[in-house]
Amino acid sequence: MEREITVEIKDLYMSYGDKDVLKGINLEVHKGEIIGYIGTNGAGKSTTIKIMLGIVEGYTGVVKVFGQDISKDKLEYKRRIGYVPEIAEIYDNLTAREYLTFIGELYGINYEVVDSKAKRLMRIFGISESYDERINSYSKGMKQKVLIISSLLHNPDILFLDEPLSGLDANSVMIVKEILATLSKQGKTIFYSSHIMDVVEKISNRIVLLNHGQVVADGSFNELKKSSKEGTLEQIFNQITGFDEYENLAKEFVSIVEEV
């Protein structure tokens, strides 16, 4: 029995001026997969995700989400996706209650329903006592928790996460990891983009590695490990991308610091 395809990308190219950012991405993503979507800075990760979200246009190729070409269905599929960006412009003059109920109502959720839901989710993250405080008084970690909650309020079928654990305390990190595992078991598809390789290695059941706008590795961690001489995902990443100068560069950096 074939698994349901939730995202299908064929011959995806994208350029900004004379710079080719994506150079023929082909990818099929299935229901329930947690995709570790990784690559060097400028590899094309964020551009790919923003295209799938409908934020970036001007690409060539075909991108289908839930079987629909997103160039023809620009709105309906977005009701079924959630997004935590790496750098978010959150309306921090609002209280968490005002912000989260606003987001929920955008997705068509009744105010009373989303208000109750949001406050209970805040309680799980240990910040419900700040529900009626302005977000600009929050710490970075508290703001990140609000963003994670806002991305899940409407129970999306696909979740795009860009460095979602940034600023979170250790207990909250464990909660988020367990949330993602539970959502995956329920058939939710998760794109997880991060530079923290050990986390990607542990939570992903499939890893897609981009380098210079192309997919250069695609498989489970064990599959990537078998095809590589290295052990950890970080070591595999460095081998595939050709970055083996980090030790020498670190030594050079420290030697310069030590100069009088």
C-alpha cells in the first residue's frame, strides 16, 4: 500500500537576479514523515519552504500540496499548514490572549473556543500566568512558545518549523520533541529545518540535505550513515558538503585571539 503524498516538488528552479538559488529540486513527502531539512547557509532551504508556503513566487517547476498545484490554489491549502519562522515579526504590543485569539479567528475558529484552547496550551508550556501580559515583556523563550502555539492552534496537517527550539529551556525542548513525535504518529507531516544537527538526527525519520540549491542526500539517518564513512549527522553533513576545514579554521581563530 502506497503512502499518501502530501507534498510533491518537480524540477523546482528559483533565481534572484543572476543568482541561481534552487537548481532542480525533486522531492516527494509522505503523510506522517518528519523531514529534517538541512543545508549550509544559502543552500536554498528557506527559499524552498517559502515557496511551499506561498510566500515566494517567480519559480519554475511544479509544487503540489495535498495534490493541488499551489500556483492555482493560492489560499485553500494554507488553511491546513502551520509555520514557525526562524525570525518572526510577532505583534508584541498585543497580549498573548489578543494575539493567539486573533490568529485562531483568522483560521475560522470561534473566539471562545480558541481563547480556551490557547490558555490551556500556554499552561502546558508553563506561561499561562502571562496570558494577559503584553508579548513585548516576554523573554525570547516565552515568545517562541507563543509562536509554536500559534502554528498549531488550527490543528494543521503540515507543519513547517525553522529553528523552533531557539531560546527554549531544556524541559520545553523535551515537550516539543514529544509533541512532534505524537503529531507524526497521527499522520501530520513535519518539515524541520535547523542547524542543530544532533536534534535533527534524533527527531527526523528522513533527512534531506541541500547543497548549492540541489538535493545531495535523502534518506533516514541510518541510510545516510551507511553511505558515508562518518558517524554523526554533523560529520556526514561536513563530508557531503565538503566542509572539512573547521578544525584548522578554529585553531587559526584562537591563535589570532591570543596575539598580543
